[in-house]
Amino acid sequence: IHLSSGISGTVQSANIAAEMLIGEHIHVIDSRKASVGQGLMVLEAARMAQSGEEVSAIIDRLNEMQNTVRCIFVVGNLDILIKGGRLSRAKGMLAGALDIKPVLHMDVEGKIVPFSKARGHRGARNKLIELMETLGSDLSHQTVGICHSACPDDAEYLRSIMKERLHVPEVIIGEIGPVIGSHVGASTFSVFFEE
């Protein structure tokens, strides 16, 4: 279960390697997600395997999750978006002056695209919760995820709201690793849930 092909070439490499191993039963899954979103898919596959589900049922569920798991995040440092070409310098300066935080998500192809915006840090956290309420399906029966880059207080705030207001039974919190972190910078936080 690999990092999204929309941001990495690992799926293509894994498919090439799998084709070289004739006779082996290797299933390459493009998560179309990253970080904890990918982790939720791994966790689901492991739980299904442990309960004795057939490989075909696990693959079907993972293919479903490619389309239903949402990955929505706020980048804490606009300079990262400007340097990465995702935000023009003029828009970045204006957003910074007005304290507007872009809300991004991974689309159905696993590419990072603009989704919404929020005003201020607190507004950005609340926007993610609002989007979960609007887009989430049966959140009170889901394992959901939060990921952060050097902002554990934001992750804990989101977790407490998910538990209290959305009645989410299980929240997994992870830290953004150095590779993804180099593209999003510090103070980035994200939520992962199913539609």
C-alpha cells in the first residue's frame, strides 16, 4: 500500500518490481493518500487480514478507500507553498497580510489541490472540523487520523473536538515525516476520515 502516485513514483516502481517476480502473489495498491491517510488503509487491511478476510475482499475494500478517505490539511508556512509553486508570490503576500490560510486536499487522483480557505490559525483548525462534519460519513463509527508537523497542540485540539463534538471513537495522531515535512513545513496539520 503505497504513497500516492500523484506525488511519488513508488507505485510505478513497485508495479515494475512485481511484474519481475513471476508466479508471486503481489498486489500493489496506490493509496492516493499520504501519511496517516495511507496508514488508515494499512490498518484496515491488517484488521481484515487478522479477521480472516480473503485477499480479494481486502483489495476491494482498499480500492473503495482510495475514493472515500479524505486528506485535508492546512500548511502553516505560506513560503513553502510559494517556493513549491503552489501559490504565487502576490497571492502569498496577500494571504499573509490578511491571515488567510489555504486549505488543501488530495483529490481522487492523489494530487494536492486547493480546497478551501480559512481566516487565522484558530479558523483553520475549526475549518477542518467543519469539513469533517460536512463530508464525513458516520464519524462515530470510524477510526480517523490527524497528522502534524511540529504542532502537537493543534493535533490535540483537533482530537479533543473530534471526540467531544463528532463522537469519533478512535483517533490516530501521527507526525509528518521529514520528506513530506520538507514540502509542507512546520505548523502544518491535517485530518483523515472517510466520506
